Amino acid sequence: MKYALLLLISFAITSCGGPYYYYQLHRINSEDVAKKNGSYVYKNDEISVAYDFWGNYGNPGFILYNKTNRYLYLDKAKCQFVFNGKSSDYYQNRMFSSSEVVSSTVSISNSSFLQLFTDSKSEGYGIDVSTSETAVNENSVTYQEKQIVAIPPKSKRYISEFNVVNNIYRNCSLLKYPDEDEITPIVFSKDDSPYMFSNYITYSFDRSSEKETTIKNDFWVERIVNYPEESFIDYKYMEYCGEKSYRQKKYFIYDAPDKYYIKYLDSGYEDFSR
């Protein structure tokens, strides 16, 4: 009974104040991918692979740019995301469908027609009778996911499928609900990081894939820290063509391509069932 009362009080307090969120920030490091001029990129003579992990739960997807004057063929069945030793294929062998609804409306005014029989202006009727017809056509297209993706010369393709993590990292040295003066990060080396992940990317310049190249980009989480919402999000006036808007826009303070976050709710009580 006492526990139920405490839950009820916690719920009432949380409901009155609205939901309150925290953010766990993960910073990534790599020996293969370099951060330069605001980008996080791997390069060789044939391709460049750009990453932007920023987002809730992290996005390990990539933009592959074909630097050559030849068509590049990316085999998604031989492209894998590996997280802590578990491999997942970028090729899922799925069927997709898309539909398009097209509607048209035709209106016919009868006012001109009526004036053939009555002088509506002299009588002051102002009659305007309309009829309307709407035709709706729905077109649906089903197509198979491509295993081999062709990328033209000097062009790029975005490949994305997974999140890096699905839950926050817990540690006795890391407060789950810190105040602003209690924000303390945990730092890891490559050898003791709790999160190690890689992208295997296989491509060729021959559709038969007789001569393939596979690159591997390795990453690890080197820093984790929890923030209350007021320390993670701020507001600023946007500016366009030298003019500032009259409204402020919310933005993430730590937004960077080598970082991602996990947003979680302070429910008002600790849920020990998870």
C-alpha cells in the first residue's frame, strides 16, 4: 500500500511538471575514419565514405562517393554492420511497395447557361450553380530490394539500415539522472570500450564482381556522459540572408558527426524490472 502511494505521488508530480528527459551522449573514435572540416570521412583513391552518426541511438549508415570515371557496383549482400562481434547484412532481400493517389476535381458553373433564359443581372438573382466531380486513381508499384547498387561516376549513394545501440549504458560511476553540477563523463580506450562496431563495404567496377574490393571501417565509443535536458539543448534565433527570425529554434549543443545520443525519460521512480 505504501509503495502504491509513493508511485501515485511520483506520477502526480511528474504529470504536473510534464515529462522530463535526459540524454546520454556517446563520442566515437576510429583509426580508419578521420574528422576534418566538420566531416567524418574515410578515403582511398577510388571512393570516399562519409559518416554522420548524429541522432537518437546512433546511425552507422554511410554515404559512398564514387571518385572515378567508371560505374561502381556496391554488393549490399557483402556489406555488413558488425556490433560487438554480431554481424548484420545491409541487404535484407525485401519487397517494397509504393502507392500514389491522384485526384482531380472538375467544376462547371451554370450561371452563363442560366443567363440564356433569364436576365439574371436585371433581376438581381446573382445565381451561380456549380456541379463538381472528383476522380480518384490509386497507382501501386511493388519492387524488389536491389542486392547490387550501381553508382555512376562522380556520384554518391546513401546506405543506411541500423542503429548503433538501443539502450543507455549503465555504470556505477555514471549517474543516470545527474544535475547540471553532477555531469561526469566516463572515458574508454579501444581495448576496454563497451561498444565496438565496424562497417564492411564491398564494391567493384565490374558488374560480374570478379575483382572486388572490401574496406573495413572500425569504430569504438571512447566517451559516455549523461546530461539533463537543459544542459543538452539550447535555443537560438535563426538567420537567413542577414535577417534574424523572431522565433527561437531548438538545437542540440553537442551535435557532431562523430557523436550520437540516447534520449530517455525520468519517469519519477526507478523501474527495477529492466
